[in-house]
Amino acid sequence: MKCDINKQNQIARVAWLYYVAGKTQLEIGHILGLSRQIVQRLLSSAKECGIVNVQIMHPISECMELAEKLQDKFNLSLCRVIPSLGLEKEAIDEMIAIEGANVMESYIQQDEPLTIGVGSGKTLSNIIDVLPYTDHPQHVCVSLIGAIASDGSATRYDVPLKLAEKIQCKYYILPAPLYADSAQDKQIWSQHKAYQIVKNKAEQAQVIFTGIGEIGIGCPLNTEKFLTDNDINKLCQLNTVAELLGCFINDQGEYFANPFDEMTTSIRLTKKMPASIIGFASGTHKYQAIHAVLRGGLLDGLVTDEQTAMQLLQD
């Protein structure tokens, strides 16, 4: 989110009053003549614009211990666990976004040029919202998932473009819909020269950022109209519990033959890829999906929450 100078000044003033002067949102509203709702939005914008960068300098020992145990159990090179006991989903989502942004920044700030593969999902989108605007033209962002809807319009799943705009680097879009209309249609999309160029770049990425999707009625693929209720029920009958970039994974952590394989155009994440694959997901409703992806050894890194980490370690 880019703001004009007057807007930035207003956001900065609210941030100073809240984070430094210790004023409540209600007090700030009285001081500046704003409603509490507007103050809340301005504080949220302060993070999105990079005016406020939240860093907790003292990690919680219990969360560090959980992260170390998850690393050992699932052979991860990176794991971050944010505190979540007693918190509502909205608060957990915000904390995951902040910690996820810290992890992303550790890669983005490298001087060496990186090819960054970027997936999709609300969690990933929230993380990128928190990232400050920086200038890293040496990097390249590559989409791993089609951002074209069946009617030819752009979809809200074009998360990689958001990251490219945040870090001011070149961006390659995967020119295809997430699911083609048929196997023949997929072949047409995937054989196009532009598709092959982007696919090759994605497969050479040094780091990949992705969300982890659960499968069930009301899941994102269902609510976004990619899959019908009937489609979801069929997948559940096949013990499908997770999706990465629209590719389905069963409870054993394996990709498997399903009716959508022949129509999925996104890049399938595998252990053979040279990239460090970092997954971002939280919430007990995603436990089965996260567990399956970890069980399949499809991630090199994970950012999740305390309650979910504890559940993952019980099995």
C-alpha cells in the first residue's frame, strides 16, 4: 500500500502516539479528532507501509523449544513458532504475518540475486502486506500458480505480484488458470513458450514461499469457486487433507492420482527442487494439512503457532 505524504504523516503521528507515547486508540481519537475505527485502520496501515516494523527482541523460550522439536522431528532447516495460547484467530493471524515477514526479510535482504518462487493464500498475502517497501531490483519473483480466472480476468490469487511491488523487483506471471477446463486445454496452456519460460525459472528458484491449504467445505478453493461442494466431497473420500498450489495431498503426505491432476497448471512442489521451501500456516483447523505436508517432507521451513506446534508434536 503506497500513501501520499499527507497520509504518511497522519499514519506516523498515530503510530508515535500509540507505540511511543502509550496512548490508547480512544485517546488518540480524541487528540486527533478521529473515530476509533479510523485509528485502528491507520495503525494497521503503519505496518503495511513499513512505517512501523515490529520486532520482538526476546524470543519466548517455550516457543523456541517447540520450534527446535519440530525441526528435529520433521527435518526442517528453519522453524518459527509464535505464541498463541488463549488468543483469538485474528490475533494469531496478525502475529503469523509479522513473524512471516521477518523470515521473508532475512532472504530478501541478501545482496546476492535471488529467484523467489511465490505461491498463494490469504496467510501469504497477509505476510506480504506487513513487509515494508524496499528496493531490491537484483531479485526476481516468479509465480508458481496461475493468476488467470476462467473468464480471462486476473484473480485475487496473484500474490507474487504483491511481493514484487513491495521489493521493487522483476516479476514473472504464470500465464495460465489454476485449473484448465480439460486435460487438452491444460496441454495448450502448458506448451506455450511463455509458460515454459516461467516454469523453468520457477524450478530454478533458490527460495519458495507458500501457504498451506486445508480441504473441506468452506476451504479457500471452495469459497473462491475453484471447487464445488461436490468436488470437495470427492476429494475427501480420497483422504485428501491438504493442497499446495492447488495440488492435492493425502493424509500420508503424498500426491496421488485424482480427477484434477490433468487440469492443474501450477508448479508442483517436490523434494527434488533446489529451493528452500518455506510454508506459512497456523490454526488447529489446518493441523491435518500442515501435518500431511510435513509428513511428506515437502517443506524445508515452517512458520506456525504455538497450539498447532504442540499438536504436531503429539503424533
